[in-house]
Amino acid sequence: MPATSKKSTPTKHNLVQFRLSPGLIEQLEATGMKSGEERNECAKRLVTEALSLAWLERLQQRLDESDGRVEMLREDLATTVALLLVQFAKEDPDRVQKWVREHLLKRTS
């Protein structure tokens, strides 16, 4: 999870410094003026937002991957249940397929 902002005395562990080209400084100052921030405050906010957004994008990617795995597991479960019902319970294959679609593969969202 992204770090939250806390007021503290700057140390070498929590202080970030870097140089920007004159063009980027102008953009930073213009952006800060729109939001009523000094350029250092604006830079801090922009960096924090960018890092938070990157974290959220990675989280979304992991959720999407998990959704795919869950869907594959649901399909595997449905296939296994259908096979067991037809082979061992001697149920009608068409009836089993209908039941599997309605109960195991039905979308709830």
C-alpha cells in the first residue's frame, strides 16, 4: 500500500531531492499556481499521486489475473461435477449440462 504523508524532520531516509529542466520547472510552477501550491508541495503531490497510481494499476492487474484463474477453476469444477454425475450417478448428460450451466457457471455479477 502506498505510504501516507506524515510531517517529520527530513533525514537522509525520507528526503528526496532532484533537479528538473527549466521547462519542467515552468510546468511545475504553472501546475502549482493552479492548485495554490508552492512548487515543492506540488512536486511532492505529483510524485505521491504517480506512485499511488502505479500501485493501484499493479493491484488491478493482479486482480484481473486472479479473476482469470478463478474462472478457469469454476470451469474445471463444472467439468468434473458433470463427469461425476454422468459417469457415476448415471444422470442424463443433457440434464446434467443444464444443471451445471444454471448452478455452477451462472454469473452472479
